[in-house]
Amino acid sequence: MKTRAINLALILGKATKDELSELALAACDDPGLPILCPLAKAAYQKATSGRISEEVASTALSTIFAIAGEDGEALLEGESIVVFTTEHVDHTIEACLPNGKSLNVNFRSEGSISTFLGNSDAWVPLDSIPRSPVNTGELAQDEIAAAITEKISDSSPQCYPCDTDFIGIITYGITDIGGIRVNDFSAVDYRNAFELTHQLTDPEEGDCDSFRWTDLLEEHQLAELGIRRGGDPAEQWELISREQMAESYQRGNVTRREIDRFLLCLGCGERWKPDGIIEDEWATVIDDDAEDEVFDPLQLPILTFVFPDGDSDERQGFAPVLELIDALYQSIPKL
């Protein structure tokens, strides 16, 4: 019996009567059925007796992970996938005026963070969600996404501009200047470039990486604030630099974090966890042709699904997995 194939068949509800009979014979010699992963053991109990023991259900549920990301194929091959999260940050820069007064330039910005899975906390085991995220045959995606974002919630911003894609990109927006609403400002700080109100600048080429905030206000609005626009070139007090914005962002307040999609990972070993993928540690991958091989406790997931926008055919084939997940919850009274 091929180890990977029988585990997948059980999890997907496709195990045949002959395969179940063969497993029953194997259980006579070793009731622990070491050829099966925890989730497949639960599926075997459900298929043969109609119920899952609490112990088996608890272990199986702890090996199902939701990870903020989408590259399931890479994960199945033992690679540390990239995890994507977004944070929304309110922050302020105090502008000092020529008359000795000051006013606040208030920002509402967004940081897009991408990090390798082994360095990220953006994942949860399903046993950390107190009730079944399965409802009328569908996965409660919002509930799982909320559990991930709650885990990574932090009042301190984590994103900062860097010359690689694996740290972050910051998109700046200004809400108001001195209480006067501003609608038409945008700036993006990413890699080695800085995009200011839809104009790309390259600081390494000597391009300007600052803007004159007084240009964002009409003359009557400036008069309302008791100031006048400087001459040409702009005076220093009118300028806000790329560096000032980045520093202000880091001092800001995270109002919320979110994820766009997540991977549901199934069929891993009892001791595998997403944070174990660092420099190929804990990256055991079972061979497709392996027969009667003990399921490695550090085995990576053998099955992944992307939510919310996975393939429709895959989603249809996922229905038995949802039934299995719900059965796990029903088997654990304390949840």
C-alpha cells in the first residue's frame, strides 16, 4: 500500500472498501496504523465506525493549519513559502511654521509585508479556533482569517521600505493638514524607488524624494491656517521627505491588520509546524512511490487548498474534507 496515496484517499473521502479492509488487517498487527498521518487516522475511524475518538480528533485538528499565503505547490515540495499580510497605520508629522507655530500633517497609510513562512506568525492551527469554521458545507473563511489576523495583531508597525520584496512596501496617504481634508495625495515607497503622486523618482539618480505639503492646499485654505506658500524653490519648512514619512510610519499606530487569502494545509506529521521551515529544517517530503512507509512525524502537508479563490473543481472535491473537519470538532466536547 502506497503511503502517500492511502493518506490522500482517506482525507479526501476516496478510500475504497478494499483499501479499508487492507488497513483493518494492518491494524490487527499494529493498532496505531503508523502508515497514516493523524488526519488520515481520524478519517479511517470515521469511515469504518462512523465516529472519531476524542484523542484522535484532538491530534488531527492540531495538525491542520491555515497559513496567510497562496503558494501551496511550493509548500508541498518542502520550500518556505512567502506569507503576505497588510497593516493599516495612522501616523503624524509635525510641520514647524515660520511664525513659530506648528500643525499636524496626518497620514493614513498601508504597509504590505511579505516574509518567509519560517519567520512569520501569520498562521494558526485549527484547534486554536474554539468552534467549527464549517457552516452548511462551506468553510467560514472570515472566521479563519480573523483568527490569523488576531494572532499577528500588534500596535507597532512592522513594515519598512527595503530593497527586496520580502520586507515591505508602504503606500502613504494624507487625511488632513491642520484639520483641513486632503484627498489627492499618494506616495509609494518600495524597493529602490519612490513614487510620489504617480511620478516615479529615483533618489540614486538625484531625483527629489520629498514634496511640498503646502501644494496640497488651496490659497484660501492656507489663509485659513494663517500661512502663505513659500517661493520657488520651496522653503525647508514646507517640505516633507521620504525619510520623515518612513520614520513617522514606524512611530504610528496600527489600526488593523488583514490578509487577502490563506492556505489550508492538511495531512502533515504530528510534530510538523509552519515555523519549522527554516533553512530546510523539518522539510520531510514523502516519496510518491513509498510503500508501507511509516508516516514521518515531521512530514510536510500532503494537501493544500487556497481560500478564498481556489479552483472551483478543487473546491468541489474539498467537500469531504469539510465534513471531516466538522466531525473532528463534533468529537471534541470541550471545543
